[in-house]
Amino acid sequence: MKVGISHWSVVSSYSPVSDGAAEQSPIAHHAATSSFLRRGFTLIEIMIAIGIFSMVLAAIYSTWTAILRSSQVGRQAAASIQRARITIRILEDSLSSAQMYLGNRRSNYYAFEAENGDEPRLSFVARLSKAFPRGGKFGDLDVRRLTFTLESGPENSRQLVLRQYPILMGDEGFDERDHPLVLAKNVKSFEFQFWDSRLNDWTDEWKPINQLPRLVMVTLTLLDGPSSTSARESVTRIVNIPSVPVQPGWQSSVLPGAGPPGAPPPPGGGGQGGGSVPPPPGGQLNQGLPRP
């Protein structure tokens, strides 16, 4: 009797609640297994992440290209302004060194020529220093004719060029005609005016080619680019020409064996070309000397 009661107590110890818990344990195990498997990313999440990453890369690339483009435009603008200043400085130095000998007025070796308009041109003779652009190309031939012209350039642009050659020699041996020195690119206009003491005003023309103007006003205007119409930089300078034309009497008083002013020295000595001495009081060198 006691055994049966204890058996019943053992059997009756399995309550319905314990059976339900035993039935729910597989579900709990499946939930735990599913939560462990869901730690990865779905395809949609990966696509969304790739899209966000692509947008970030596109924003970084566009910002970087904008920085590069702006820096390139800034460098081009700075180079253009610097080139314009160098060009004006070259004009100032050359005009300040202009020379003219009136004894050669018939040959127009030292003519001062200036033309405004669609194809401006400025040409004169100057005694240049060794530091002048392309000075080493000409050696000791310091007296050279300089010609500034506005010509057509690449991409329908216009550029200011300089050609120079020694006086009395021409440019055949220096290849300046086909390979000039480009001073400024994308030039809108190249203008110059001259001070007329008779009119007491500026004039656009300089007709007396055998005279040097006292003041020259040069204006150089540059564009933003080859296809642009807006001016980026406009530089104006007034240059004072300190030299005066050499009178024929002074020019004819040269040393024996010396050539005309500006010509290379003859072989074997005789002084440098253009070397002259002022006449003594009373006339030429040989004037007033006793005959043997």
C-alpha cells in the first residue's frame, strides 16, 4: 500500500504545466537558433550601404575636382597678370633706351614708327642691356630694332609678340621673323598714345618718324581666355623717353675705321660700332688742324 502511494505521487508529479514547458522547449531552441543566424546583412541592406558609400564618394570627387579647377584658374589668372606686368616692364625698359641718329634720316635706320588700329605696331631702335630678353642671342650687338606687334594666336586668340634684330643687319640670320618672342597671350587690345607739346594733349598718331616722342602712354588689355570677351586685366603706363636725337654734326665725328652707330666693330679693332667722340670746340675733328 505504501508503494502504490509513492508511485502515484511520483506519477502525479508530472503536472500539465511541466508538460507544456516540455512542449515549448523546441520553439525556444528554434528562436535562439534564428536569432544567431540573423546576425548577418540582407541583400537590401548591402545595396543601401553601397548606395550611401557611392554618394559619399561622388561628393568627395566633385569637391576635389572643384578645388583643382579653381586652383588651375587661379594659377592661370596669376600667370596672365604676371605676364602682363613683365610685358609692360619690357616696354618701359626698351622705350627708355630708345636712340636716334639724325644723320641717317634718309635711310630710316632709326625711324620711330607707331600704328594703332586692328593691327597695332610699335617699332624703334634702342640700346639694350645684356639682361634684356634674348640678349644672349645677339652677343655684343646691343643696338637693335625692336618691333612690337599684335598678331593672331592659337584658338582664334591674339598675342603680343616682339621681334628684334641688330641695326643694319636685318633678321635673316637670327630667325626672328618665324619665331618671335611671345610676350602676352589672349590680348584684347594694345594701344599707345603720344604727348604732343604743340597741342598740349595726347594724340594717337606719331607722324614725325625721325623724332622721338617725349612721353608714350601704353595700354595693354588682356582677356579671361581665348573665347572670352570680358577683360581680366588692363595695365597702363606712361613712359618718359629721356634720350634726344643725336645731331648729324656729332654723328659724323667718328674715329677712323669705326662704322655707323650700331654697326658691329670692324675686324682688327677700330673701336666698337657706334663709338663716337664729341667734336672739339669750333667744329669737326679735322677742322682747324694744320696741313702737313
